[in-house]
Amino acid sequence: MWGIHTDGKKSEQESIESSVRRESRKLRRIKRKVEKYEAYYRSGSYVEAYTAHMDGRVERDPEKAIGGSWEEVGNAQWEFLINQGLRPHHKLLDIGCGTLRAGRHFIKHLDTGNYTGLDISPKAIEYDAASTPGGAF
């Protein structure tokens, strides 16, 4: 039955209306993001657009910039290479190092100068250089 309950709980109609408003807000946020990213990719080459996109993500949140699960994925990558035999004297070229989700582990493990990270995002490289001594970027 539709209507207001006297026990302080929302009626079914109020609950539905509240859900619709919440989902509408989500859709508006998604639409703004899509419009923003479309603008990146319409403005020039794909590489330039992707670089600008990633720089923006790094500026907002370096750990989420590369897809989230920062600790979990970084640890998994680290453990995988250690289990494959990565030793301190080895050299590692990390292409697409991002914000060092795994790279920070490798830099600590490898002998000084044996880690090199490359990324398309200048902001990621700036973040890496500022936050992690001992790596080459």
C-alpha cells in the first residue's frame, strides 16, 4: 500500500522515489565523465588524448589512477616476479610503470640502479620520482 507510515519508515513509494533520485545523480556524474573523456579523445591523436587522460587521473588520485586495487595488485605482481626468480642483481625495465603499484617493491628489492620505469603519463613519472628515491624514470 502506498502512503506514509506513522512508524517513521519510508513508504514504498518514497523508497522508490529516493532510489530514482540516487540513480539519476549517478547517471549525471557518469554523463559528465563521458563528456570529459570524449573531449580528450576528440582533441588530437590517441596518444595525446590518453596521456592527458592519465595525467588527470594521476593528479586526482595516484593510487586509483591505474585502476584501483593498488595494494593487492602491486603485491601480486611483486610476489609473481619473486617466485619467478627475480634477484637483487637483476635488472628490470617496467614499461607502463604508472604510479609504481608494483615498482615500489622492485625498487626496494633490486640493487640501486637496476630498476627503470617508463610511462606515457608525465604526471605519473613526476609522482614516482618525488615519492620513490632509488628508481630511474
